[in-house]
Amino acid sequence: MAEPHDLTALEQAAAIRRGELSSVELVEHHLRRVDALGDTVGAFVTVTPERARAAARAADAVPVDERGPLHGVPTAIKDLTLTAGVRTTFGSAAFADFVPPVDADVVRFMAAAGLVSLGKTTTSELGCSLYSEGLVAPPARNPWGLAYTAGGSSGGAAAAVAAGLVPVAQGSDGGGSLRIPASLCGLVGYKPSRGLVSGGPLGFGAFGLPTNGPLGRTVTDVAALLDVLARPVPGEPYLPPAAPANGYLGAARDAAPGRLRIGRFSTPMLADEPVHPDCVAAVDRAAALLTAAGHEVVEVPAPLGPEAWPLFETLWYVLALSPVPPERESELLPLTRFLRARATAVGAGQLMAALGELQAQVRRGVYRTAGCDLLLCPTLAAPQASVGAFAALDPAEDFDRQRRFSPYCAIFNVIGDPSVSLPVGRTGAGLPVGVLLTGRYGDDGTLIATAAQLEHGCGGWDHHPAIWRAVDSANVNSTSGVGRSSS
């Protein structure tokens, strides 16, 4: 028998509009699942049941004709994202008790659209790593195989969506932090074009690399959440690209991008690293499906090569210099302290030189692929990584192994192009394998339409791991004692 969490986010909202479910019922159902599975998959740092129930009651009181496509649907906010009145730790023991006085713009937009947050999802410390294993929550584990990491830095968000604890979630991506967890957990993780989604209200920093974005099980769910997030805000440092006339959800539903020229490559960009055959096979499958859909798929050189790594490495060191109270520096993880120590040796001149040279390399790379509408490559160099595979290492080796595991995603943060990881492949053991589809800057509508077309070609991507059925209604019939709770 179908359960409420079996429905996509859009289906849940439609059930609310038809009066078959209420937001209160959906929130209670998902809170029970969080109580039963949240710590198992390491999805949440803080759960906010009473706030969620109050928001669900308010959502149910809104007239039906005033409700948007995701009204009343449960969701979650990444723990790097400011949420007024809710503990926001940035994945760090140094901020274990921090409660922001303001909401990030995306949090306001989600609340205004009637989405109901159940709490804050696990992230890596200060967003510094591609795995989410810190001191403020259990490690984020892949619901498809609990021995494997759910990735980072949006690892808790991916674990929550893949385990059916929420149907969609907000995350952010500064070097692959949405796309890496999506690839590992069999989801759609979307990094929008630079400037499309606000990073406000505090600063913009980080050289334009990070952006907020959506994570979900289907392209239409992700597109619907992108419509919620992509609202212009005065004072943003980057001019937001124009949205499609019928919105991103309309583009996904139409799934009609026209005939495109798609450049494919498998050569890693930030490391000279062998690529796992399962990752190449996923690209081969995507290329065949895109060709069958009428597109021209051609081999192209990778836009950049490993020579770009020292430049990006310099940026990544400096990005770790988030303000931390001096008396709490000792509470940071070894990797974070390593990155911050390296950053202190980077002078202003060296940083400006690295930024300039990296932009020059980006320009040359863009020229090499200028005839393509989209680019297709693996999301990662290997399908999966075990929990502890990185953190157990010496920090320098940890950082280098992350580079070799994820040598594709970060370049598109530098360029600012929209990029999405799609769950096209599977390993022999049935674990997910993602591919990366990247569009031209500002043309998010075409990228989403093509992703939806590829989803149709694959027969749909709303697949569920075994843990999905490990908990049923009979075993989760009480909402008392929801784990990691805070009112």
C-alpha cells in the first residue's frame, strides 16, 4: 500500500489541494520517519517538530486558490543556512549553540511558498569537505548502503530525501556540494547559474563559487523548488538570469529543449585520476539516450586540466577562513584547521594572482567547448566512498583524496554555469552512479528541460533503497520523542 512519503513533492501538494491529505498529516507522517530513521542515516542536526506543526497548521489555513505547487509539503534546510530562531551550527562544534537572528533569503522564500521545514540537515564543518562527518550529528550515510557516505557538504539533505524523510530539500553548492551527494544517493542535485538564487542577506563572498539550490528525487520536484528559490533580491552582486516564460517547472514538464549539440568527455579536470568504469558507463548510457532523443553528442576535450588544481587549491584554503571565535578554534576538526592554517600563508597578492590566472584558464576552456549547448561528463571519478574513507586520513592526504574523488564538479562553480547531477547509472551492486550535465550560463531552462527529457528516457528516477520500507506506519505511530528536537 502506498504511503504519503511514496508520493513526489508535487504529488503530495496535489493531494493536499484535493483534500486527500492535510499538511499537518504529511508533517506528522514525515516526523515519524525522522524519529525512526533520522539518526540511522545521519540526516538531521536539529529537528524542529513544534515549529513544523505550527507552520503546517498555517499552511492548511491558506485558501486553496492561493497555494503554489509545493504548498504544505515537508522539507528541510541545510545547517549552513541561516534560520532565525533555530540552532544553526555550520556543521561545527565551535557553533554548537549558535542561533541566528535572521533568515537567509531562501528560507524566507520557502516559508512564503508554504513549504514546511522539519529542521536543519547535516553538513560538513563550514562546508569544507565532500563528506558530512562532524561532531554535532551522526555521520550522513547513504540510504542505499549505510556503510557509504551520503557525501557533502549537503550530505544530510541527500540522506533525508533518499530515505524518504522529506521529498525535497534545500542545499548549497560551492564545489559540488549538491551534485556530489545527489550522485552518491541516486538523486537530482541542481546547481543554478551564478546569481539566479540569492545568497543573502549576509555578504556574497567566496568569489561567487557557492550558490543555494534544490535537491530531490525527480526533475519536476527540483524544478518546482527552483521556482521557489529563484526570486530576485535587491542588492545582489550578480544580475540574475531570466527565467523561462513558464517557469522552471514548466520547462521540466514540457521536457522539450529542441535539438542540441552536447559535448561529452570523461577526462578528469582537477586530477590525473583513473575513472571507474561504472562512471564511464553511466556517461555512455546518458549519451546513448540523448542521441536517441535527437541530440548530437560529440566528443570534446575537458575544459580544464589538472594544471588548474593549484589555483583552485589556493581559493579553497581561503574559503575555509569563515569567522570563528578565537577561543573555539581548538574545537574545529583536523581538516578544517589544516585548511585554515594553509590559508594564513596565502597573501593578498597570491590570492589575486590565483583568481586572475584561474579566470584566464576558464576563458580558454570555454572557447574549447564553445560550440556545445550542454556538456556531459561523470559527476565523480568513483561511484561511492565509505564512511570514514577520508576523515581517517592525515588532513593533507584527506584533502588530496577528495580532489581525486571529485575532479569534475568544482570547475563549473568557477565558471558559474548551471550544472546538475542525474542518477543515470548503477553499479553491479545496485548503488547509484550520477552523471553531470552542464548548461550555458543563464540558460537553466534548457538544462532542466534536457534533464527531464533524459529522466523520461531512463524510465523515471524515483527509485527507493531498501531502508525506504524498513519503517512502516504500524511501527511509527507516535510522534513523541522526535530525535534532535528543538522547538
